[in-house]
Amino acid sequence: MTRPHVLLVMTDQHRAGFTAGSGFGLDTMPFADGLAAGGLRFPDAYTTSPACVPARTSLLTGRFPSSHKVTQNSNAEHAYYAEDLLDVLRSAGYRLSFSGKPHMHRGPGDFDFWAGPYYHTAGPAETDQERAFDAWLEELDHGVAMEPTPFPLECQLPHRIVDRAVEALDAAGHQPQFLWVSLPEPHNPYQVPEPYFSLFAEDDVPAREHGPEAARAKGGHWLWLQRLIQEKRPDYDEHWRRYRANYCGMLRMIDDQIRRLVEHARSVLDGPLLVVLLSDHGDYVGEYGLQRKGAGLPEVLVRIPMVFHGDGVRPGQVRDELVSLVDVLPTVCELVGAAIPDGVQGRSLEPLLRGEPAPADVFSSIYAERGYGGTTYGPDERPPLHYSYDGPTFDELNTVTQSGASRMVRRGDHKLVAHSTGQGELYDLRADPLEVVDLFADPEHARVREELTWLLLQWTLRLQDTLPRGAYDPKIPDHHWFTVPPSG
């Protein structure tokens, strides 16, 4: 078989549904929308966890965080798996290239070409102007810029990352290529140069549904995080429209760099090309009066963009299956003719890419996780953090917001979240997409709650880890299409 070149473009903290092609009121990513229109879009794609390293480890290993063991951003080296995406592609004869933000268990020695690490406020700088820009980013302290960035586009990390990715493409030989381009944006700090800063006016940005009162009403980690930000940055929520406008401008800036990358790949690579666009997790983008991420498993954090375009993809598809980051590895395995490794928990989407129907009982529900484990800190506790309670600096993924554990399952319009505190949440996503009306204790929804509780139990059983392998071989269905039984 002719193996396609694979171009994987991952954005960071990129909320789903923020493009015109996905129903948003502003045309933020016309090129990405064009790739989706000429390929396949999964509007209901989910991360495994709304945190960078756990999610990226899931992408590489096809496993959920509770199985690959990376449940926080600080323990990537503990990833547990048999073979990951790089192992599969290396065995299949691919040249492996990386440019961008890593935040993963793999490093320079695992690639034939490596450019990085680029993070949200710095990267390898080659000029005094790039170094000055990185210092300016650091000084912004992951905040929201009120004015256009006083540096040219060429200093921006996505532009520098794509420059290096172009070098990787130009050095490509005759073997099949895998190029992973990992863009740190639209993650905070929220800044963008002209013309992108003025492209989407504050008054033109679609309004949010709920402000800080929604986080306070949710309580728990939501209340703790909202209080913390309010204490550190008392006027932060006054600028939510600027925050959203910058976010949209960053999306257009990213889109232009993706266009530059894909067009160059098409010009220099011989043979078929598969382009995969996705993100690791979402962003509140002002909802609940919050920025970034941290508390809970709301749709704004767990739903992600996911687009396939090119070789092996029937164009013009918008699929309604509920899919996940863990599904990418087994999909790539089947596309390149490789066996799916032991321990993979995702499902191959390869038949879906070709336009074939999928069993409803395989793709009618989805699952995600949150939490480092242990007991859960309450909203009035102030344990030691990895940063000071004094001053404006904070990290939303911290000892408190990630304490305990939560698991979610969605089926149809309903979503259940179970917490290690013994509490639960239930939402009707059609009537209440921002999840502010909790139906868990509503007698009229008792049957739905029971059915989803059973479904969540079935998911946890379905994800029983098959590693380490012993003397007995687990029975694995075609395409990893496990059925999650309905309630009886």
C-alpha cells in the first residue's frame, strides 16, 4: 500500500465551535473551515482530560489518563503504554519531525527533526527582536493585552514554529513523512499583532452567556478559582470582551500559519497527504467569568476541534459520532497498515473517514476524566500551591482545582459528571449548553440519571487496562469498536 504523508497540526486550549463553519458568528478560521468542508469535521470530538500533558499523552498512546498514568502537567515521564504513535510510524518506515510545543513524554532524540521547545512565553530565539518579544510575553504574565502586540507577526511563536516546520518539509526525503506541528496558541497570554488585533472588534464579538455569578453558583473548585482570580486580578472580568476579541484574532493568525504550512507541504511532498487538525482541550473564553481552564469538565473545555482532510477521507462529511483524542492513534494505524498496539483504548475512525456508517452503540456516548486523585479540597481551603497566593501570577491547574477525581459521560443531549466527593451533576445540553442548571436531583430526570450512571460504569469497565500483557490474550474487536452496553 502507498502510505500517506501525515501532517498533524495541534493547537492549544482551542475551544470547539469558534469558527464560521461550525456556527460561530465570526469568520475566524476560513482556511481550517475550508479543509473541513473538503474533508471531514467531527463537531462532537472530545479530549480525554482538559489539561495539556494528560491530553497529549492520550493522543500519542491512545489511552485515557487513568491508564497511561499522566494525570497532571508535571509527570509526563511516567507515561505507561506498550507502543505509541511514534513507535508505530517509525516501524512503518516514516521520517518523524516535530516543531512547536512538546508537553509530552517524547523528546528530541525520538525524532529525525526537532524544533523546540516552544512554550507560551518563549521559544528558541534567533534574533534580538525575537528575544525582546519573548521577554514582552513573559512580562504580560499570561494576561490579556489591551493594545496590539508591539512586535511584527514574524516574532510570533506560530510563525517561528511554521518556519521551522517548513525546514523539516524541505529536508524530507523519499520516505513517508510524519510532521507534528504543535502551536502554543490560542492559549494564554492573549495577545496578537495587527492586523489581527483590530480584525474582530470588541463590540462585534458574540456575547457570553454567563458571568462570574455562574462560577460562584457552581461552588467547589469553580468558586475557589473565581475567588482566586478576583483576588489576584481584581478588574480582570471587566475586560472579557477584549479577551474574546484577542482570542478570535489569535485564531485568524493561527489559521494563516496553517494555510502557509499546508500549502508548502502540498508543494514539496510527493504522494498522498493526510492533514489532521485538532486541539488538546478548550478554553472558557470568558464564560462563567473565567479565563483559561481549571475547574470542572464543562463542554467549553472538553469539546475540541477535529478535522481530517486528504488521503483516505471522503470530502464533505460532518459526522455526528462522539469521538475522542484516543481515537487518533488507532485511526492512523489502520491508515498506514499497522497493527493497533496492545493497551490502546481508542477506536479506529478509518471506516468513518471513508464515509462508511458506524454502529450507534459504539459511538453514541463519550467519556472523559479530570483530577490528580486524593481527596478533594473545598472552596474555603488554601493549601500550599506551586506559586504564591500573593501577586497576580497564578496557574489554574493546581493543587486545589485538580484535587480528587471526576468522570463524565455524554449520550445524546444529556451529560453526567460523577465526583469522588460522592456528588454528581446532570445536564440537558440542548436546553442548557453552558451547564448551569443541574438536574441531578430533579425527580423528573431520575431515569436519565440512572441510565447514565449505568453507562458511566460500563465505560469504566470497558477501559479496564489490558496492560501489562500476561499469558492470556484479550479479545479485541475489529477497528477496536467495543460496544458499550445500554442500561437494562
